[in-house]
Amino acid sequence: MFPITTARRCLTYSVGALLAFSLVAIFLAPSASADSTYTYSGNVFDSFKGAFACPPECKITGSFTVDQPLPPNLVLATIVPTSFSFTDGEFTLTPGNTFQFVNCPHWEFSTNATGAITTWNVCIIGRASLGLPFLSTTNISPDFQEDTTNFVFRNSASVFGNPGTWSATIPEPSCLLLLLAGLVSIAGAKASDCKQEGAKDTLLQSLVNKLTRSTCQP
């Protein structure tokens, strides 16, 4: 049996390690499966109709978020973003001011072997309270590359044959896993130290008891 001081020390190590592990698991581990955000930066419009001009309608930019990174080798697959925000420089469309209208919205993407976006078809329409603004960015083939914004199909601005680019912000769960593994290793090392120290203390206590008995006995 461990001496009281050693037992208390081991208990302190164990409780501390368990507490640290629990805090990391509760507050950090969920981000290992955190949302992935894809950001689009279009090129400047070079064709205008009606009252549209640059500024304010200059180009389409925006982003959407999904709960997992896009898988590799998609072929114009439909996705459902958890959130999005796209603008032409004047109107900003989000889930709060858009709706399903005719064949929009479109959220179709192809990816390469690394999961990077290669072709896409995004179409979003704002609600009537905004005047039905329409934003779309398409890069399906060399003959179908277009960023367009229009307003009730009268005023419009476009750029053809010059698609923008996508970038991705994807969390790295490996960092968190390494942190968790490190905490487990520390806890294991402390437990091993406690056992070794406890064994030494137990042996020492046994020797002291034997010496006491042999010395004190008449």
C-alpha cells in the first residue's frame, strides 16, 4: 500500500491530468470536425447594361461554409451549404434574404483529387423586398464561364470567359489529436512515476518496520 503522501501525490497527478484532458476534449476536440469555408474572388465586370456600373457593381465575391471539406473527385455534385454570403459590390445575399426561385439556388461543384474546386455553378436570387437581385458564377466549360449580376433582369453586369478563383479554409484536426495524445502521454508518465515512487516508498516503509520491530523487541 502506498504511503499517504505518495497516494495523495498520485491522486493529484491523476486528477490534474484527467481535468486537462477533459477540458481539451470539451473545448477543442469539436473543432476537429469544424466547418470548412470556401471563398470566391471573381474578376471585374467588363460588360454592363442599363443603370449598372462599376462602382458599385464591380465583381462577385463571397464565401460558403459546409460542415465537412468537399470530397475529392466530385463531378458537378450538388451541395447544401450551412451558410453563405455573396455580393456584387452593392447587394449582399445571404440565407436570410434569399429563397428558392425557378431553378435557383444552384450549388454545384467539381473537385480534383485533393478536393480543390475546379468547376462550379452557383446561382442565388434575393427576395422580392430587395427587388429580386440575381448573382451567379459559372465555370462549367471553356464555353460557359460567366459571372453575372442583374436586377429584375433589366440592369446587369457580367464578365465572360474569365472565371475567378476559389480558396479554402479547412481546419487541421491533426494538431488537436497531437495535443490530446501529448496529454495522454504525460498522464501515463506521471502514473508510471507514481507507481515507481510508491513501490520505493513501500519498500522503504517495510524496511523501517522490520528494523523497528527487531530493535524494539526485548
